[in-house]
Amino acid sequence: MKTPFRKSRIPEGKAFVIKELIAPYFDVNWHFHSEYQLFTALKGRGTRFIGDHMQAFREGDMVLTGPNLPHLWKNDKEYHDPSNGLETHGIVIYFQDNLLNNSVFELEEFDGIAQMLRKSLRGIEVKGSTNLLIREMMIEMLEMKGAKSLIQLLKILNLMVDSPDCKMIADSAYINTNRESEKDRMGQVYEYVMQNFQGKVSLEEAAQLSNMSVSAFSRFFKSRVNKSFSDFLTDVRISHACKLLNESDLNISEISYECGFFTLSNFNKLFRERIKKTPMEYRKEFKNTLLI
């Protein structure tokens, strides 16, 4: 297992760091850190995990995560095969959790930004026109220096304050109870599920990877992810099914098999429970949005 992700620290005396990321795939390690993080994927697809929430991501995905909120952008398997020649591209901004502690930023005019940042402890997804505008501002920001770049960051945060395009991600009841020392253990479980969800995934094997008994692992996992291991696995499979329904021409039975469901009836039942519509209704609705 690789060591947890260690990004460069924000240099002393700087308010933030902005980086352009170009690589075959995004960081593979489930992790959390004390800084706020604004990330946008300009190129690349896969599954995104924020707190207790997961969903497929693609180009344009943009999320603000608050301090110590676990997250992972896991690219699809084809990105990890060098022969495919695939590449990811993203921009990330890190800024300290005490950014607004300066007396200037404690003024009433900055209260909206401060409240929005408190909400980011659950993660905030940015979509629509706000997403497009902030994406361009982040690209411009790569070339900015000094006060101009800090002003740009404040403009970006201010755009998010009252935007209807910004939605919180993790459940309101979610609390990160993970410890720094558990990053390897949880990362290993996430990796195991993502590598094997299309086939057989065993609770016993996941527990063994974590060096725990099955009952201890079940309690541990639910306390950290806010759902049982079996529910987490089902969510991963349903998320992949949504991706295939949107991006492939496979029929429903083929998609069911590709996502690790052994019976079509069970797939249809679980899909409807979570998505509130049948796979066929979901596919039809998505195709209709493309025609608008």
C-alpha cells in the first residue's frame, strides 16, 4: 500500500497555493488534510468520494472540501493502463483554515464567505454557470502573482456564497471520525473495493486486509463511512451503473453484469431504491437532457 498523499505545505507567509496537475491519473490515496481545497477536473473520469458520499465524476467536476474532510478522485481502470495513453488534468487550490482569522477578514463584509466555508466541512459541489465562471478564473489565476491572485481567490469564494449552483455533498449527520493513523487502512479498503467491485467482493477479505475480525471491521467501517460495508459496495456498483447508462450502449442486463450484480432483478431493485427510478428511466432522462 502506498503511503498517504503528502502534498507540499503552503509556504510560510503565503495565504494559499495553486497547482496545475497533469498526470496519467489523479492521486490514488484516500486522504484528508487541514487545509481547504478547491479542485476542478479539466480532464479525466472516474468515481469521486467525499465524506460518506460517492458519485461518478467527469470533466468539469468541481468541489470545495473543508478541513479534514476525507476525499478521493479515483480514475477509471483504463487510466491506470499506460498502453491506453490517457491523461488527467486538474487545478487545485489549497488555503489555510485560518485564512479569515485576520482582523480585516473578520469584518461584516466577509461574513458570507465565512458562513460558506463552514458549510464546506460537508463538501460543496459547484455546477452550472458558476462552475464555468470559476473554472476560467482558476485557469487565469495560474498566471497571477501577489495581491492580484489573492483578490482572485476572494472573488471565487464570493461567487459561491449565494450561488444556486452550489450544493453540499456529505450527509448532514456525517462526522469524520478517522484518525491520521488509519489513512492506510481505509485507503486499502477503498482500493480493494474499486479494484474488485465488478466481481466478487468479500467482507471477510476486506476485514483481513484491515487486520481485524469481521465483526470489528464492520463496526469500524460503519463508524468511519456512515454506512455498512455492503451498502458502500452497493453504492459503488450503482454509481458505476449510472456511468455506463450515460456513456455506453450496453443493455440493462449487460450493465447489471458489468457492475457485479449476479441477478438482473436484484440490480433493478437496488437501483430503484437508491436512484428513485428504473435504469431505463434514468437512461432516458439523461438522454433527454442532452437534447435540451
